[in-house]
Amino acid sequence: MGFSIALIVFSLLLMLLVLMHKGKGGGLSDMFGGGMQSSVGGSSVAERNLDRITIVVGLLWIACIVVLALLMKLDG
């Protein structure tokens, strides 16, 4: 039961994080300062941190799916 709730939370969080990423014409990350890029660096600190957080949440999401699949297999 706990992994099901965690999967729902991670799914919603992952959707929010993906929507915050900057696309071709900007994104929701512009609202939080992600649109201010320095001319020296390739991407801002906010974008890099958003990338890292999205990767971590994505890995946790995949781990929840694997654990749930193993639990269902053992219960079945």
C-alpha cells in the first residue's frame, strides 16, 4: 500500500517537474527565475538543479514500479 501511494506522489511530482523544464519557447521554469541565463554558462543553476531533481525523482519512480511489480509477483 505504501509503495502505491509513493508511486502516485512521484508520478504527480514528475509531471510537475517535467512541465517546469524550459522548452523551445520557454517554460514554467521562467516563472521561478530559470529563464535568466548567464551569457557565460550554457544553462542557469536553476535549470541544472531542476534537471538533477527530475532525474532523481524519475529514478525513484522507476524503483517504485519495480518494487510494486515484485510485490505483486510474490503475492500472486
